[in-house]
Amino acid sequence: MGRRRRRREQAGAPAAPSAPVDEHRDAEGNVLALRGVLTPATRTQYAAIASGEALAPGAAREDAYHRAAEFLFERLAASWTIAGAPPLTKPKELLARYRAATPAERDWIRSVLRAHCAEHFPDVRAP
């Protein structure tokens, strides 16, 4: 993939457009930057997860709720700055930090996801 990009740059091809990013702040100085684009395939996957169809048989409704929130976070989070520390930008770091978040942090993240989806993706119902 790196070779293709170098070829395009050498050929003078225009760069691919980047997705818009919105920053959401809380009172403690945390900043969560979320992408403003969800592909149709991601929306379909999310619908399956949120309805519980994509989970193992016998999984609880609560499992679908938590997995749906994690899935949206995984797809939308561009960066997360926690109380002035250097921002987390790598997908694996972001997901690991989300999984280690306190209940209060998760509540804030879910509220941010709800507001962001209501603004940018009215057809996606965030948990």
C-alpha cells in the first residue's frame, strides 16, 4: 500500500480527501475527536451488532449494547486526549484505553457518541 501512495504522489495525483473530525470536550479537559463519516458497510455491520444478530447465540442484550458502543467508538474515534496527556491516535491504543475506561468515562463517551450520531448520522441510533 505504501508503494501505491508513493506512485500517486510522484504522478501528481490529488490526495484522497480526509474525513471531517469534530472535537468534543468535557469539564475535566478530555478531548475526544470523532470522524464525521460512516461507510454504508459499517452502518450495516453496526445494525447487525446493535440488534444482537452478529453476537453469539445466547448472548445477553447487555452484551449487544456494550459491543455496539465499542464498535462505534472503534470506527469513529480519531484521537483522544486525556487531561492534557499526549493524544492517543493509534486504533489499538484508542480501543485499549476505551476498554480500560472508568464507568464515568464510558458514560461520557456514550453521550458524546449519541450526540455525534444524532448530528451526523440520524439513521444510526447510538447506544
